[in-house]
Amino acid sequence: MIRALTGALFLVVMVGGMVWNAMSFALLFTVVTALTLWEAYGLVNRQDGVDVNRVIGTTAGTYMFVAFFAASVGIEGLSVPLLFLPWLITLIYLLISELYLCHTQPLHTWAYTMWGQLYVAFPFALLPMLYFGYSWFIPLAIFIFLWCSDTGAYCCGSLLGRHKLFPRISPGKSWEGSIGGGLITVLVSQVIVWLGPSTILADGTAVVFGLTALQWAGFALVVVVFGTWGDLVESLLKRTLGVKDSGNILPGHGGMLDRFDSSLLAIPAAAAYLLTLELL
């Protein structure tokens, strides 16, 4: 019951925050970025010789999202380089501070600090670019595809799963489940094309939220493939650190990394896919 209630509340907050307006979108992912970074730095700090400054690291990564959002919106009188200056100063401080803190493994602290910025903060920071550069629906579609893929993979894997996808890292995943989840997600992408508002181009091609039906199918596949890898990457992280869940902030669902692991690779891959379409 607790797991179901937590899942339902999580879904309502995520969808509501993304579709209400731009400010609710910003607030939602500012909080998500901060909580996920705080949890990630707490996990790696369990290792001997690692002592990441969680407060400063989390603040820097959260500010990265805010700066990307402000740059995407455009604030009169503030240039993009000026927006990112506080983030750069913070990173310089974190490097210099190791000269005086006398940690036994300063390289580990530096590496894990930057790891959090690139692995957690940067993917979330790309979402405003997708929101304002393409459509408000594109970030939501990424999460819809991830949720459909996870649900489809679980159902298909439970019914048909025979061949392990990656037994060394995640013994519960199967090829049958992953393929089934992918096919279901591609089908969902076509439902979006069917139901979404369409624009007819001069050559007769229908475009929905800026993408054709074929491009939506490719979009879904990119999210599924990289979302699966994102899940496996976080599983490898937890196995390396010897933990079952990344946290317990979401009763019955684990921590923030457990909920957003797939998106941390799917978002950059989706952004790369959309940018590539523009070049073709």
C-alpha cells in the first residue's frame, strides 16, 4: 500500500510540475537536482578517503540547473557567461580548498565532486533547453517513455523472460523484457503522434510537437536504450558501494537516484538525438 501511494504521489508531482507552467517545471527540477545530488554525494562519501563537500557540491550542481533555465528563458541584462560565473568560481574553490583540508585522497574528492556535476546535475540542466528549445512536451515525453519502458519490461520479463540481459550487474533484467518494453514504448510514441496536435508541412508530412512519426519512434528507441544503460550504470554504482538502495526518501521505491537513474543517461542521449535531427 505504501509503495503504491508513494508511486501515485510521485507520478502526480512529476506530471503536474512539468505541465503546469514554466516556473513549476523549474521548481520541480531544482528540488529534484538538489535532492539527487545530496544523495549521490552522501553515497560516495561512505568510501574511505572520500570527503566531498555535500553542501557546496549540491549547491553548485543545483545552481547549474538554475543557470541553464535562466539562459534558456533569457534574462535581460544578464549574459550567458555571467550566469555561469558563480558555478565556475565554486568549482575553482573546491579545487583550491583541497590544498588546506589535508584529506588523505584529494584526487578522489575532486573526481567524485565533478562526477556529481556531470552525472547528476548536467542531465537535469539540459531539460530547460529541451523545454524552451523544442516543446514543453519533450521533457515529459522522455519520462513517459521511461515509465512505459520500465512497466513494459517488467510485465514482458515476468511472462516471457528467459535470457538474462546483464546478469553480472542486474540479474533480474531479461532480453525479452527489454525488447518488449521497447516495443511498447515505440507504440506509445505513435499514440502521441495520433493524439497530439499536428502541423502539416508543405510536403504533406504531419509534425507533432516538432517531430514526425518516424522521428518520434526513433526518439522513443533512444530513450529506451539509454534509459536501460542508465539503470545498469546506477546498479553498478550500488554494487560497487555495497548498497541495495541509493536512499529511502521515497518509501517503497528507494532513493532519488533509484527513481531517476534511467533519465541521467536518457536525457543527454535525447538531447543529442534532437540536435542531430536539426543537422540532417
